[in-house]
Amino acid sequence: MFGLFFLILFTPGVSEFICTSSDLDMSYTFCDCTAHAFTFNLTPCSTMNKYAWKAALTWIPRSDIHFLKVVFQVWYDGAKSLTWKELLCSGADDKYSVCGMLKGETLVSSFDIKGSRINFPKGNYSIVVQGFTDYSENNMLMCLNFTMIVKQDAY
């Protein structure tokens, strides 16, 4: 039930496995064209979890991070169901550890994902997470496409 933890220089377009269980499969690919030094771990590997998922992230950014806008897009069985944009770093009063990092520094972070309290219907989910270094969303720092397959409905 525990996710995998790995640190590799990933090749774009190649699917990286996160975890599998009787009710959930998760993996991701990079949707931009540059390899990344990146790890992601998720526990427990289950949608039946009544508490938050625990996530761990290790990442070496390819550029300095003074500004960071994150865009989340979620599709469920091919239909777009959510778009959420969040400004994480603006250069003033930033509260996240990624803010102010320099190119080549290593970010190591752990956090809870509270969405695990939601009963996810059985089906295929695609979650695209993009990070931009500008307001206009022209300068992409990173792009991840997570695939989540929920194998059974919550009871």
C-alpha cells in the first residue's frame, strides 16, 4: 500500500509509476519536452483512505524561482471537471519553501493532500499540473500529467 520513492532524471513522455492497489493506480508523465530531476511519493495508495494522503516531493528546478503560478486541470472520463490557478510565489511575503530557490538547488518537501476525503467515483482521471514563471502563463517551468484510475466506487 505504500507508494514508490525514486530519484531519476526522467525522460519526457515516459510514464513513471507512483503506486497501485486494489482500488487505485497512479502514474505520471512530463508533458513538457525537457527531462527533470524529480521524485513524487504518495501514501497510502488507496481512495478508500478516510484521512489525507501524505505526499513527498523532491525536485531540482531548471531556473530560479522568484515567481511561480501553478495551474491544475482535472478531467474525469474525458470531460474537464476543474481548473484551479494559484499564485505560490510573487517575490513579496512568500510563504512556500520553493519561493526564492535558485536553479540547481534541491527542494525536499512533504505535505498533505486533503482531497482524499472525497469519494472518487470509479473511472479515469487526468490531472495536469503546470508551473509558470510569469502571469501570462507563457514561460512554463514544469508540466506533469498525472493519471489516476479509480477501480471501484467508494462504499
